[in-house]
Amino acid sequence: MELKPIKSEKDYRNALKRLEIIFDAPIKTIEGDEAEILLLLIENYENEHYPI
């Protein structure tokens, strides 16, 4: 997946789907790094659009 800012609900859903696929990727691998970055992007989007 090309990593980019999450700007829409569609981007958000796609990021969640991708994270579900690579969630258990080993640390220090390309997919592990991707999962870590996706988590940060998703968290940022959720904090902006779904505040608690």
C-alpha cells in the first residue's frame, strides 16, 4: 500500500482493511513498518473525526 495521509472516509476504511491484513507482521520488516505507520495515521484521523 502506498502510505499517504488519510483525508476521507474511503481512505480511512482502506487503511483499516490494509492494517487488518498486516497487523501481525513481524517488527523490523517492511510490512511491520507499514503497520506501525498506518496505526499512527489511523489514530490521527480518528482523533480529528471521532473525538471522545
